[in-house]
Amino acid sequence: MALTAELVPSGSGRPRSRAPLVFAGGALLLLGLGAASLLAGAAELAPAQVLRILLWHVRGVDVPESEHVADVIVWSLRLPRTLLGAMVGAALALSGALLQGLFRNPLASPSIIGASEGAAFGAVLALSFGLAERSVVVVPTLAILGAFGALLAVVRVATRDGHAPVATLLLAGVALSALLSALNTWLIARAWEEHEAARRIAYWLMGGIADRGWVHVGMLLPGLVAGLLVAQVHAKDLDRLLEGEETAAALGVEVERAKAWLLGAAALLVGSAVAVSGVVGFVGLIVPHLVRLVLGAGHRLLLPASALTGAWLVLASDLFARTAVAPRELHLGVVTSFLGAPFFLYLLRRHRAETVL
Amino acid sequence: MTTLSLHGAGIARGDRGRSRWLVRGVDLELRSGADAGELVALVGPNGAGKTTLLRLMAGVWAPSEGAMRLDGADLHTLPRRRLARRIAYVPQSSTPALDFTVSELVAMGRYAHQGWLGAPAPRDHERVRAALERCDAAHLAGRSAAHLSGGELQRVLIARCLATEAEILVLDEPTANLDVAHVLEIMELLAELAGAGRGVVLALHDLALARRFADRVALLAGGRLVAAGPAGDVLSAERVEQVFGVRVVGDLRDATAPLRFEAVSREDRPPC
């Protein structure tokens, strides 16, 4: 931040003037990566063919018999996967931006403070007891509740006067994640006799968006839309909360109400994302930092820009996961962790100076 | 003209059954308005309840007993947003969030005037600019708030109070951690604002500053208001010795006379 501040001598132009770049650039990247994601894969399909198939569906025209295989590949496999990559990225990045603001802590993010594990616990519960087959809403609902429960636990343990010190928050997250992942392991072990079910849960838990379909897009969409709306309505509250609850109240924030909405939005986003993709780590940590470097800390721009940046970053990561070791695939969660974990260590080192352990 | 008044206000904090009165039975008034603006200095030893009383006056905490009124209306029935447009508050040693620029920080003073999703209007930019100019901080507008000196930061936070258009300013030790020159600068700014019609109440540790700049001084000890009125009346040598345990060397009534304090041993203090 020092650098950007010095580069701009005066005036409040800094964040606003760069916003078009971030949003337009992000939108272009998203479109380009989306197109690449529709074209990449073992079956080689020409761009014109893919476009033709998409247009048939948009116009509601029946796909000719000769194109059925290509149609399944594009419309039922690649398109939902592409959409899911972008949506999971947006949900996780946005929840990270919300949590960093809420806890006033630069290292807060869903996978680090235990929210993702909480969501995973809810989802594993649904999967391992066969509740998932009853209705598509069961897994996301339990995942959202799990994320919310984990967030409440962290709030109770780690915050004092609304602020969660770096060390306390990390330790609470570590303990909570350990507990929840032990519970997940136990649930999977219980299901082991039905080998296929246990294998499926364990595979899902690793974090990825392979073999997903339209039903998963439907599972994630409501949570993402609601989360985006609630976050944007409370963006200015987050700005003011960064200076502490007293200052926020004096500047006109209904503190308790705003916090409840923001925690709820974060849980909704994390739970929905985890329900479809398992635990994809570090997206919520990295993206808000990158965006803040360019746009500054104002949440009115930071929140939507984080969602957009998360969308294209995860789409790019998934594209890499699909193509890097083709014909095999890497797990998306593995790719994001390779990007994110070193970044996390770097942040930890940078913030060590101001952290009292 | 606006009047903020406390009637027998008190606040207790702590767990059920073990709560403790931090401040109790305070009657105090603060006025603002074209010819009614005033600067009230809250003085008292550490732990006397100055910060607590300021939180009450800022509307951040609700009183456990007594009443707080803003022009006759109960302070705590007013919605937060409306209250934020009428009373501005700077807590002690506020550390602003690091990544904001000065103008973004001051612009937060406008949030209570804007809609939820609304972008700042030209009028908001105008108010922010005017507030920064009034506090002699216009040249800081594009700087990162993380790299301000203590004096600059305090001026910026006061500018934010002005951007809210609040008539009442509540500041908790705005001169803490500042060097002599900046202390005078901040006090002169606040006195000018009071002269221009704002009602300013602030906690101060320096009795000489209170004597020099305050229209009225409120002396707190042990959560009780001991006295309130013109500095010359409130800060009598005897009372200062009682409350602070120091002997005054110099003339407290003459705002320009040199002032010095000497420690008094516990046994020699007059009984409270």
C-alpha cells in the first residue's frame, strides 16, 4: 500500500480510476477463460461447433441426432463445470472479503478459520446418512448451517470487543478445523462398509468441480445471489466496522444487526460453495488481498471486484487442473492450495511484526 | 440550536449480580448553535469515568439509569443513522483501517447521509473537501491513512466529524500522544469550531489546557460529577488537591499565568 499511496500525490482518484480496469479486465478474462474452458478437453471440438450447440440450446431448437455426443460434452459436462468454476470462485472470494472485514483480520478466510470444514461437516453428514438423496436442497442447507455454526463458534472463542487478533483467530480456526475434520473422517470410516459411498464422499471432500452437472449449478446459485446482495447492501457498514464497533456505531451503523447479516451472508456463500465443490482452499484468502492492492480498502468496490476476480481465478485454476497433466486431472483444491499456501505464509510473515502472540 | 442533556445519567457494567457503576448521577448539558457553541472539557484522574461518560454522550452506550436527551427527545429512541448525523464521536487512540486514503476515511462521515447502495453525490465530495480544508488537511487527501503522523491523523478524524455535519462533537483525549505544537493546533481548531457554533466535549488530562481553552470544565472523580462550570470556579486549588492529590503552584483563575503541580503525600491530602 505504501507504494500506491506514494505514487499518487493527491486527490481521491486512486481507487475509482482503477475500478474500470479491474471490472472490465476481469469480465474479459472471465469470458476468455470461459470460452477456453468450453473448448478444452479430450474430445476436440471446433469453436464453431461449440457455438452452434450453445445457440441451439439458447433458441430452444432440437439438437440433431448426429451431434448428440458433442452436445452431451458441451451442454451437460463442460458448460456446467465452467459456470461452477466461476461461481465457486466468486462465492469463496466474496466470503473471504467479508470475513477479513468482519474480523478486522487480514488472514481470515473460510478455509483458515474453520468455516469450510464446518460446511463440509454438514455436507458429509447429509451424504453419509443418505439424506442427500431425498432432495437436492439437503446438502447445501446442511452445509450452510455447518458453516454458520463454525463461524459462531469462532466468533465466541476468538473475538473480544468485535476484534479477533491474528493469533487467536488462527488458533481457534486450527482447533475447530481439526475437530471437524476428525468428525468427517469418522463419518467416512463409518460409511466404509458401503465402499462406493465412502469413496464418493472422500473424493468430493478433496475439493473439485469435476463430474458436476446442472443440478449443482442450481444448488449454488441461490446462495451466491443472496450472498452478493446482502454483502453489497452492507458494504459501507464493513468500511466503518474496520475502525472498531464504537466508531462504527457513532458513524451510524446498527452494529449487531449488520454483523448478523454479514455472518449470515458469509455462511451462505461458504456453505453453498462447499456443498458443490468440497473444500477448495485459499481462494478466499488470496483474492481480497490482490484486489485491495489495486482498488484500496473501500468495500463498495472491493466486494464485487473480489467476486469477479475469484470467478476468473478459479476458472483459470480449474482449466489448469484439467489440462496440465492430461489425460489425467489434478484436483482443483490441490491447485488453489499450491497457489495459496505460499501466499498465506508470506502474509503471516509480513504481519508477524504487528502481531502479539 | 441543539442541546444535549444528561439527567441523573448512570451506567453499570459487568455480569449479572456483579455489576458495578462506572458513572452515576450525572447532570450535564452541552449546547450548540449560532451563538451558543461551547467547548466543555472533561477532566479527572485516570479511572474517573471520563471515557464512559463520553460514550454515553456519543450515544454509543445506553444509560442504565437516568435520561439522555437531544433537544428533549430521548437519545436512544433515535435511529443510529439519524444520531450519526447529529453527534460525531472520536474514540481514544482510534486507529483507522490501514488501507484507506484520507479522503476515503473522511468520506465515511457522509455514509449516514447516503442510501445503502448509493454512490457519493457531488454534494458529498464537496462536504469532504470543505471539511478537510477547514482542518487544514486538504493536502493529505490522497495519502494513505496508515502513514499519517499523530497530529495529522487527529486533524483528519476531526475533519470526518465535520463531514457528518453533526452539531455535537465528542472527542476522547484528542491530544493524547501529540507533541506540544500539535496539541495547541488541535485545541485551537476545536475552540474555533466551538466559536463557530459547534458543541464540543472532550476529555483532557492537561488542566492548563482545560483552563485556557474550555468555556466550561466538568470535573469527574470516582464516576461522579464533582463540579461543572467556568474553569476558574471548578478548578479551585483545594478541589484539585482533593481530586488529583497535587498541590497547585500558580494562579488557576488567571488563564495565562504559569501553572505547576507538586505531588502531595496521601496523609497530607484534605479529606474528600
